[in-house]
Amino acid sequence: MLPHSAINIIRAKADDAVALSKIALAAKGHWRYQERWLEIWRDTLTVQPEFIVANETYAAVADGRTV
């Protein structure tokens, strides 16, 4: 059995945009869409730092990293 890590939900910071964008793209990729569709959606799935600053945005953090 794998050890459990505490997961904390925190207010995202502008610096979290890259990690959140990677997570969004990976989540969409989980459904096995063709790579060309993922590329078409890349801009839509990209979380901009400005969006985080202007909107209430949250991130899950476990073991010090955004998950």
C-alpha cells in the first residue's frame, strides 16, 4: 500500500500557471484524444498568470508540489 500524503487546497498564485496548465493538458490527454486535438486545445487549456490574479483560482498541493 502506498503512503497517503496530505493534500491541501490553496489559493493559486500567478507562479502556479505553468503547473496548472500542464495539469489541464494532461487531464484532457487522459481521454486519449489525438495529439493534434490536444495541440488545437493548448491555448484554451493554458492557464494565464493574469487569469489567476484576476480570478479566484485554487490549486491542490501535496508534498510541496501542485498536483
